[in-house]
Amino acid sequence: MLSRTSRALNGARSRHGGRFLSCARGRPESLPPLGFAFDIDGVLLRGANVLPEAKRALSMLEGNNPFNTHFLMTRPREPFQMTNGGGASEEARAKRLTEQLGHEITTSNFMQAHTILKSLAHEYANQSVLVLGGRRGVLRKVAESYGFQHVYTTLDIKAWDSHVWPFYDLTPEERASARPVDFSKTPISAIFVFHDPRNWALDIQIMTDVIMSRGIVGRSHPVNCAPPVQLVFCNPDLQWRSEFPRPRLGQGAFREAFQAVFKALTGAPYPHVQYGKPTTPTYEFAEKMLRSRIMEIHGAADAQPNLYMVGDNPESDIAGANAAGWSSILVHTGVYDPESGDPSHLPTHQAENVEAAVRWAIEREVERVPQC
């Protein structure tokens, strides 16, 4: 016996030759009525391990569901991933996720916390910038691929003058990744915290040096006419979920640590720009990526299905989706623990896991299929 939802979907498919057709003007016939943006850590993965419901959820979107219908708004096997993580190139992360999940993840459907910095590279193309986070020189290469031409790391500065932070010695691998530069003659215009720093003490010390000396490391008397150093963080998450039983500190915690030190030194926190979920620019950038992909596949840039953000963090995934006008689903496999009380930002729906989240969203939208 068919459920009410199955009968509604079968009726919608039969009325339109097995494809969804919205009665709303301007939506192409091939475009499904809903689309998904998935967080990764705590939703699809926990550390390096794939959550058991993840592959079933993605398979469901490809048509392996009781309704026998595709629910991907781009191409089959290309779900949109939107994460506050990073630390590698989009190509490298997409390839690894494809291998882990068994579903094709392409760079056009994949957004990391620092992907948005592609839109800023032209402003700093000819200026020296400091990039923080990740392992050794990996993020230098990522920044250069975005269009930044003069990219340096805190390891470069430590290699230039070991006294900058005497409580740490570079490993041979770190020293090999460092570039020889005279930072007494190399003004830094901006600091970009791409990903979670590996050495908080070294990085906070060097950030403080660069900012308080207006770009020249070690200058004892900053030049007042020199422009202030721009500071940009890419991920506001205080915590994230790994294989460890409790959430781990994230880039948001590093930001708080830096600002606490800077305020203790100067009396006030340092002005900064924040990207990453839940910030408005990040969701606007994601929608731009989605519109571009929909235009490429369906030929309609203005048409957009109802978007569902599936995430595990109320502070980033749910708050950002709610502000952007998306539907939001909070899963219980990551940062949020339902036993700790109500979430700080209320989602459209809560689900035990990503599979249950996808099923609920599909059923919800099917009930809304209009009688054309």
C-alpha cells in the first residue's frame, strides 16, 4: 500500500513524464524542487571515517529511494558540499571525498571555508600577505592558485629569525618548506587565517608582531602613516567533531585566543573580517556557485530550487541557513548534542542523521508538489 507521500510523488511524476515540473514560472522542467548543501565533518564524516548513513543518503538523492526519483539539482553523483573546513586545495579535497564517499565531488560543487578568498586575490595580487594554517607550505600553494602572488607563512618568518619565538625549533620538513626572505624589508599587507593553525603560540606571536609594527616584523617603532594590516579569518567555528569523543577546538577558538592576547597588550581587540558559515558573504558566495552550476546544467540562472542546509553545528550551519532564507536540518551526529538542551539557533527540523534528514526533506517537498 502506498503512503500518502508516495502517492503524491507518483502523481507528480506521472503528470509530467517522470520529471518534476514546477508550476512556478521560470523553473526548467529538469530542475528538481529541492536541493541540498551538506556540511562534512559531523554530517558525512567523523574525522577520516565515513558515517554509515552518509552513503545511503547520497544514494537516495540519486534515485535509490522509495520514490525512484533523482533529487540532485546539478548532475547525478554531484551533491553540493559546503564546509568550514579546509587546509588543502579544492581539487585535493574533492578527490579525497570522492574516494571516501563513493560519489563524485567536483570543485564546482564544493566550497571550503577559504574558497571565498578567490574573490579577494585580485586586491592583493601584488602585495605581500601572510597565510596561516595547515601543514608546512600546502596553503601557500593554495593561495597562489587563487591568484595571490607574494605569499608567506609563519614558518618563513621563524626561519628568517629564530629569535622571533625561541620556544620552538623548526623540524627539517618545516625548514625545507620555508622561503628565504628578509622580512625587515618585506612589508606584510594582510594576514589570512585560511585554516586551523598548528602552532598557536608561534602564530599569535608573529601576528602580533606584524600588526603592531604595521607590516614590518620586528620594527620597534611603527610608521604611523603606514596602512594598518588587514586581518581575515575564514572559519568562526569554536569546535568541530573528529574521532575523539568530545568536540575539538577550531579556528574560532584560535581567533578568541589571539584577540584575548591582543586586547591584553593594547586594551582593545583588533578589527578583523570574518568569513565562513554562518556569515552572509559565505552563503552569498555559495548561492553564486550554485546558480552558475544550475545555469551550466539546466540553462536557467535565475531558477533555484528550495535549498536545504544539513549540518551539525547550530552556530554555523543552522544560523547561516536561517539568515539566508534556506531550510535547515540539524543532525545529531556531530557538534550538537540534544542532551545538552535546545540548540542556540532553531532549525527547520532535527534528524538523527543525514539519511533521516534527506528523507524528511524529500517527503516535505513532495507534499508541496502543485497540481498543475
